[in-house]
Amino acid sequence: MSDTATLDLPGARPGFLDKERTIAGPGFNRWLVPPAALAIHLCIGMAYGFSVFWLPLSRSLGGSVATCSADMSLIAELFTTQCNWRISTMGWMFTLFFVLLGCAAALWGGWLERAGPRKAGIVAAVCWCGGLLISAAGIHLHQMWMMWLGSGVIGGIGLGLGYISPVSTLIKWFPDRRGMATGMAIMGFGGGAMIGAPLADMLMRYFATPEGLGVAQTFLALAIIYFVFMVSGALGYRIPPSGWKPEGWKEPVKHANNVMITKGHVHVNRVWGIPQFWLVWLVLCLNVTAGIGILGMASPLLQEVFGGTLIGHPELLYGQLDKTQLATIAATAAGFTGLLSLFNIGGRFFWATLSDKLGRKLTYFVFLVLGFVLYSSIPWSAHLGALALFVIAFCIIISMYGGGFSTVPAYLADLFGTQMVGAIHGRILTAWSAAGIFGPVLVNYIREYQLSIGVPRAQVYDITMYVLAGMLVLGFLCNLAIRPVDPKYFMSDEELAREKALAHERAVAAEVRGESISTFKTPFAFVVFAWGCVGIPLAWGIWTTIQKTAVLF
């Protein structure tokens, strides 16, 4: 079946960034697409590592200048040049990142499906790197509002577009390995901080002078480095012709693990009214709320619960440690945070790949059931002083937190079809925006309340763990209720043809404007080179993190 009859093609040749110019020829190697996606995700994943800037920025006017008073209004602090910023004020950028990520993905996901991943990737690079440049100017001028606007708002939009840019493309290139393909790309977002944070630390030390800490220069350098990588990734995107399938692959016969996989396609504008969309939304939101709340408090949690145990003095509580001992356990907690990052990135690939075997619904059951058991066991292991069990439990929990992100695009493709899965994925990410607010607020406020009523620091997280375990029970029930989508929601053949025309798709072996599809065959050496460009920095980041986690052992 040819789709060329459905295309409404103007006479002008499409532009370089247009989707029509990214349709791959028969000689293209699909294994070039994952490293292109990784190039973008490893850059925007630095959003997780922005805390490396908080302490230097809190001394940006020099240590002799006072920190802004707690009595100062937020508006005044955004514009003042007379005092050093509070870390709590800068921390709002972290919230802006993930709120804007979800909102941008939801608002422009439909546009992305029609404009194509190359154009979306370029826009993401301009927004993310442009935001870093505006933030650098804000640091130089000591204007916090410029950092909020630059990295928080404009950069957050770049995060959203960059995050979803490869999803639909990867799923279409890998219909035989949907989970693995999206896991490879989204793995990069979890690992971006492992590269970006130590790189930023090295750059700040390089640019530091007696007059400044080199933070503004570091933002400028990162903007340039990330722009090169992100544009290279965007230009490397290719989409398969409509109807393309891997050589020799046939759609599997229905069985228990793939009964959820549909052959129909749902339009993105209809998903708001489909029960399965909201059930997946709730499952993702509850899973992420539990994980992100712990991720944000990992360092103080370990220190407050185990105190002197971390330095071989189990008889000493956290409040009984001196400054030297506190510094030592802080280094141990930093290693713990790095270890969680490793399991975050590893879980994104492992669980998404495993979901190709288990099926997406069963994989989420594993997340929710195992997560419930692990959250419920944490108070027990803490009271027992079993540090190894405590650390192992959190590593598995965070691996499933990452796995939830990487598995959900394939889950959506199974339920709603592949035609508009990128746009639907963009809308489901509003669950991440909600979880990014609920999780930290829940953990922080329960902790503060427990301290206010005199609960010992080592026990202030017990109730939190039981609350988070209860949230996973709700997630389990929502996942249990998910059924295949009713065919009444699918696009008709005419609607699907029209959507393919709007998405500028063409069939295998079709010709557009008299131009034959390229027969250029991708050299294997180029595939190796592309993987090396992303694999070497990623390996460096992993090795650096492993070295830091050594203090745990």
C-alpha cells in the first residue's frame, strides 16, 4: 500500500530541517538512531546535576557578603544585587525544570509528530543551550530572575522537546524491541548528571580566579559543548518509511505477554477521554512521586538515619557528631547519591528491555509489588542498623523509578498505537510534572512535622516510607484496571491516512518530487564511531561515579 496518494505536497522542495528530508533510505542502519537520541538526552540530563552549582552560586558575591535574609521577599531576591542568593531560592529552578518539561512535552508533542525529530531536536538545543547562556548573563549581573527565565523556563521547554524528540522514531525503528529502544535513549537522561556534574566541577575549578568562582564561564562552556552534541544528535535523526519493518521480522502472535498490544492508532486529541490514559497517568505519577521524593532527600536521609554507623561509631546519633565527623558522613552520603544515579541509569535500560519479554503491564506490577515490599522494609532495616540491606533496597527502588520512565513509552505504544505515540507520551509526562511537586513536598513536610513533635532523627522517615508504600498500592490497583483500548477510539482508515499526510510520511520505495530515496548504505565503522561519541563520555561518567561511591565500601 502506498501513502504517496495521501500526501498534499507543495511545489517547493522541503527545507533541510523538514520531516520529509529525514526519511531514511533502504541502506540506513537503524542502530544510528539510539546514539543520536543519547547525544541529546545526555546533555539535557544535566538538569539532574544542577545542584553542583548551588553552593558556588550561594557565594557568587564573595564570602564576605551576607546571604539574603529570610525576611526578604522572593520578588526582592530575584532582582537584588546586594546579597548572596539563598539555596532554597535557587532550588526552585529544579522544580521549574520538570514542570516545564511536562508542560512543553504536552503542548508541543503533536507539533513534534508533524515537524519531525530533527526540527524538534534543533529547537530543543536552542532552548536548552540558549537558556544556559541567559543564565550565564544572570550570574554575571547577579540577577536571579534571569536564571529562572533562562535555565528554568526556556531551558525547561528545551528539556520537554528534547526528551520526547526520539520516542516515536525509536519505537517505529524497533517494533521488535520497543522497550529496549526507548530504554537506551531515556537511559541518557538519567545518566546526564553523571557526566555533567563532574564536568561542571572541573570547569569551575579551571575558570576560578581570586575574583570569582568561574560559574558564569562554566555555563558558557557547557552551552557550547552541549549545543555541538545536541545539534549533532538532531542531525543524526532519521525516520523509517511508512510500513517499514525489520528484515525477517513478523508481528508476534497474541499471547499473555503481548495481549495489550494493539494494531490500531489513537489520535492524540482523543486520549484525554480514554480511561486507559488516565490509569497509566496515575500509575506513572504514583511510581514517580515515591521515587523522586526519595531521590531528592537521599543524602540527608542516609546521614540522619545511620549517623555514626557510617564512620564505625554506631553508638553516636547524627546530632552527636562533631564537624569533622559530619563532613566524613557527608562524603559517604555523596557516594550513596552517586550509587543511586548508577542504578537510575541502569534501571532505565534493564527494566525497559525486560519489558519486551514480560510485557509492559507485568513489568509495572513488578515495580509496584516489589516497591511496596522494599519501602515497607526500610524502617525495619534502619532500626536493625543493617546498612547494606538499606542501601540495596534504595538502589532497587531507584532502578524501578528509572525503569518506570523508560517503560512507559512502549506501554503507550502498545495501548494507543505508534502513529502519535510521541505526542501521547508528551501528555503523559504531565504526571512527571505533578510528581515533581508532590514527591519532594510530601517527604519534606512529613519529615519537618515528625521533627516538630520530637521524633528522633533516625526515625523521622518511617511514616514516610509507609505512606509511599501505600501510594504504590494505589498504583497497583490502577495498573490492574488497565485493559486493551476499545476499538471505538481508534482512527479510521481515512483519518489515519490524513494524519500520515500531515506527518509527511511516505511508503517504502516511494518517490517524492521526482527524487529517488537514497540508496546510500551506512558503513559499519560510522555506526561504531557514533556509539563511541556517546559511549566514551558515558563510560567516563560511570567510572567517575564508581570512584565516588567507593567510600560506601
